[in-house]
Amino acid sequence: MILYCDTSALIKRYVEEDGTEIVDRLWSVSVGIATSVVAFAETASTFSRKLREGILTEKECESTLKTFRTDFDALILVPVAPMLNSMIERLVRRYELRGFDAIHLSSALMIKESASLPLQFACFDRTLNEAALEEGLTVGLEK
């Protein structure tokens, strides 16, 4: 199985919160982990926000970001490219998706179309999960 993680799922891999155990379990049984290249900016930004909010210390934030950078280089990364635009346009017209959510969903759909293995979509956003289900993805994560 390939595990596609949107940013909400990736964060749980690095910061202990509700859903971390689920993400860790799926991560450990997957043959590959995929995400969009936009997840780097979203995830790094979230770590900085958690530092400002006092959830992470400066040392924890630096360590977490270092581990994430190392892991990110080993992920299956879907580039934001013009070939996604028509799919993104269709998705945002059909569902109430934010921009990055549309990028994640279209990226997961692209991986599903090209992979020979089943794909599990890991996300903790109800609206995005509902759209993913409608698009035929296997989901099961939610807050």
C-alpha cells in the first residue's frame, strides 16, 4: 500500500496529537509514503506556529524540523505542475476545497492512477475526506 499524507496527517507523524497512533501504524505498513511538494511549506509553517503557541520548545522545533527534512527527501513527491490544473479546477468546482486541499486531493488521485499498489489517503479534515471518498479514494482518518 502507498500512503498519501496531506499536511494534517504528516504533522501527526512528528508532533504527538490525536491521530498520531493511526498515522504511525499506517506509515509502518506502507511500502511508500506520498505527498505534494506543498506539504513542506505547510508542515514547516505548522511547526513554527506550534513553537509560537508554546506547544513545542525551540529545541523540539529544531529537532522535529530536522527529522522532517530528512524524511521529506525520501517521500514520493508530487510536483505542483500544470498537468494538475485541470483536475484542480474540476475538484474546486465540485467540492468546497481550499487551495492546498485541492492540490493534495489531485496529487493523491494522480498517484492512484499511476501506481500499481492500492493507495490509502490519510487526512484529518472532514471536507477533504468526503471529497476524497467521492473521488474513489480509500480514506478512514478524521478528527
